[in-house]
Amino acid sequence: MVAGLNGRSVTVPVPLHPGVRFRLLGQLVAESDGGPVPLGSLKQRAVLAALLGHPNTLLSTDLLTEAVWEDEPPRSARKNLQVYVSGLRGALGAERLAHRPGGYELRVADGELDTLRFDALVREGREAAAGDADGQAARLLGEALRLWDGPPLPDLRHSSALRAVAERLTCRYLGAVEDWAEVELRLGHAGQVANTLADLADRHPLRERLQAVHLLALHRAGRRAEALAAFGQLRQQLSRELGLSPGPELEACHRELLADCPTPPPRVAARHGRSVLPPDTTAFTGRETESAELVRAVRGAGRPVVLTGPVGVGKTALAIRAAHALRDDFPDGRLFVRLRDAAGHARDPQAVAADLARLLAGDPAGADPVHTPARWREWLAEHRVLVVLDGVADARTAHALLPPGGPATVLVTGRTPLPGLGAAHRIDLAPFTVPEALALLSLLVGAHRVDAAPAAAERIVTGCGLLPSAVRLAGYKLAALRHLPLDEFADRLADPHRALDELAVDETRLRDRLDTQWHALAPDQRTTLARLSRHPWAATFDLAHARRALTLDAAPALDALERLIMAGVLLCPAEETSAHTARYALPRLTHLHARLQPAAA
């Protein structure tokens, strides 16, 4: 029985090297029609395992390095990786392993990798269960579970990256086992379910759905006393180790045990864990590429996914939208927690962990089911949940709340790049293009107003710095002030002394967020930003411009720019380039805000 990949398969129409098949659900194996394919040394197999853990996805050289050497790579790590990749190309076919900027991608068709086959069978089984076809669902889920050939990668767990792959696959397996067990219970096969789950229930005492279906199976197999005793022991363990009470599924199971009146287990498709998410905005346009990449990254994670970008670029809105879209991928729940208070100050990780615990307990007022980040991480390690940590100020805060491994996935949003999070999957959001910004403005104020004054509309969105949050505030105001001509509002945004005051609706003011960013900067970073803001704003500038503005030589000027990049204020080039040819971007509203600060006078 087993787990599949933490994500959905990406179909490659034609096998790229016919006859090669991979197994990841147990020992790492590659086979061809002629027998086993030699995979080389331990480190070379570690590279292949990491790539198979994220098939058809670009995997960075940083993550591959971490998979092979953990935190102690040799100075020759990059060259060694190239040697291992060359060896794999020789064994598997050169066309299968593609090198692209930043890393490598292993191309695998659905029928070539057991985890992709597993995913497809589980997905079909769940769809059958949702359609009341329990017999078909049991067959499909059982076929998926038979792909399991033991704990994944037993000899390749020397690094956290590969342990994360193995733990993710194991969790996927447990979820499929739970689906299968619930279907089999509805078919009346309680004895088979009770026997099959006995060892798994012992090994995963904190996985509440598994425990609930096992207890129900015991009860319906005529072993009620055994089920009641097991529930009592489980309740004590939850309280002693995590300070938690049994969740809704276990409580419902306990009520059935006490009543001695069996009820049908829930439908697979109807089961979703506790989710606490802000509502998804209906006024959302653009970001198709970024949305697809974010959902794909979260589904195939096994490591933090980090969404970064400047103030107002729409990180939170995109993260919330992705979390809503991933409802079926996280059966134990989706949680959203802000890491900054109302004044924009970073919150203490222990207070955040306490909030998370209260969400899980369903008790917003109180008690203390989990007091510390350590206990929160223990719970997280046993549950397939998505946790959105919004507005993370530094890696220290994120590390205190990240799981040590296991099935949970964490999506982090923040202004700064958070390099301290290591080999995370990083997605940088840039401001809108002009067409994207105009599409959002049209959605908010009406396409007829935008079409009637296209030049003024473009001046408005460029006056907003093409930032989604700013365009949204402008749109909300114009929708309320329907008498206000677009060209007049564009003139207001062009006035440097008035623009920030115009981008405010009720208690939501873009100026407040820019104030928070300004005060979070170190004194030397403020000085750099202030000096840059004294010069007229331009969409991009180069190092020569920065040297003139900062009155510095090339090396210290470059260092000052890079400190602003690390602070999330300055946007850096998307592609590798030399320092002398790079083009940097300072968002217009950040430039304007810095220009108005006393330090910039």
C-alpha cells in the first residue's frame, strides 16, 4: 500500500526513453525491458530520487545540493552535480534530463513512474466514491495501495530534502488508506479494515482520521470493548503529548461507540478538515502564470513555498486564492495566520502558535491546547494541512512555525526574499503589466468608463505604480465616486503631494503599509532609499545612475542596492546579468513615499 506524489501528475504525451520505468514507493528502482538499470553511486541515486520526487518540475541546484550533501556541500558540489547528472543521462537517456537556467528537470510520463500511477488511481477512486460507486472506488483505491512496496527511499534518507520526499509519499499513502477504509466500511467489510489498520494505527497515533476509521471498524467487527479502550488511551495520549482534545471525527466515533448504534462513515469527497481562510476576492484578474506555478509548487512541495514581492504587489490575495483552490489537496485543513499585528509590527512566534492551536481546537476565545511553537510543530508533522503564514518578517519567525517534516505544507508570504529559509521554492511577484492593471480597473469601475477614457485609465494605473493593491483602492474609490472623471483622478495621482492620500478607502491606506516598510529599514537603508528618491523616478535605472544618486564608487553602491533588494524594497533583474548592465526598479509609490520623508528633505 502507499503514497503518491504530493501533487498531480503532469502528462508527457510520449515516453521520452521507451522502456524505462521508475519506482519510488519503496527502494528506488529503474527498470527497462532488459532488466534493472544501474543507477550509480549513492549520491547519484540521491540526485535521481530528488528529481523523481518532483517530476516534470524544474528543481534548483540548491535543492539538489541539499539533497545530496545536506548542510555540508564540498566546494566542488556544482561540478559533482554535473557529473552525477551526466551519469544519469547515460543510464536513462540524454533527452530525459533537461538543464534549464537555475536547475534540472526530469521528464517522466504517467506510465513511467509509480507515484504518478498511484495519484491517478487515487483520484479516480475518490471520484467514484463521491459518485456513490463504492465498489469501483474500493477496487481503484486497492489497486493504488498495492503499488506500495515498503517505506520510500529507506537507504536515501540522509538529507532533510529526501526525508521530506519520503514523508510526503508516506502521508499520501495514509490518506489513500483512510479513503479505502471508509469505502470498505460502507461495503460492510469491517473485519478486513480492522485487521489492515491495526499496525498503522499503532504507528500513527496522532492521525485522527485513521484512528476514527479503525475504531469504527473494531466496533462493527464486534470488538466494541476493544474500541472503547483504544479511544480512552488515544484521548489520554492527545492530552498528554499535545494538550489537544479529540477532534470532531473522533468525537463522532466515540458517540457511536457509546450508543452502540453504527452509522455510515462519511463520504470521501465530503470530508475536509478545519479551514480558516479569509474569503477569496471576486475582483481578481491576471496572475494566470503565477497562480498556476504557485498551486503546482504547493502540491509538489515537501519544502516551504515562499511568495515575495514589494508592498502592494498582491502577495496575500494570491496566497488566499491558491489556498481556496487547494481545498481537495489538504484533507486535514487549511489555516491562514497573519504574522503582523494591526500596526504592522511582527508578532511573536509563540503567540502565533497559540493562535494556530486555538484555530485547531475550534475555540477562538481560549484555553491552551498548544502553548509553544514546538508543540505546534509536533501536531503539524502528523497532519496534511496547508498553513499560510502571511507577512513573515524574517526567517527566524518562519522557522519557529515550520514543520520538521511530514505531510504539512507551509506557504510563506513576505516582502523580503527570506534567504534564511534555505532551499525553499521561491516565487517573486512583480507589479502588473499595463494590460493586467487596466483589466482590474475595468472590473472595478466598469469597462465602459475605461473604454471611454483609455489614456486617463492608463495614467491612473501607472500612477498606482501598477501595484494591484493600489489599483484596487483607486478602483474602489472611483466606483463610489461615479461623478469623478478618470482624467481628474489621474491628475490627483500625478500630484506627488496628493497621490498617497488618494489611495485610501475607509481604514485601508497604502501609506500605512509604506510607513511600516520605511520604519522597518535599517538607518543606512533609509539613507540609500532617500538619496535614490531625490532623483526623478524612472521605471528602471542602472548602476551608473545609482552611483550618481548615492555619490559612491561602484562596489559600495552595488552593496547599498543589494541591501535594499534584501529588504524587499528594490526589485532586482529577473535574469542573471552583470552588475554594470543590470536594470533595477524602485516602485513609484515607494519612491514617492521616501521622497516625502523628513530624511529625504
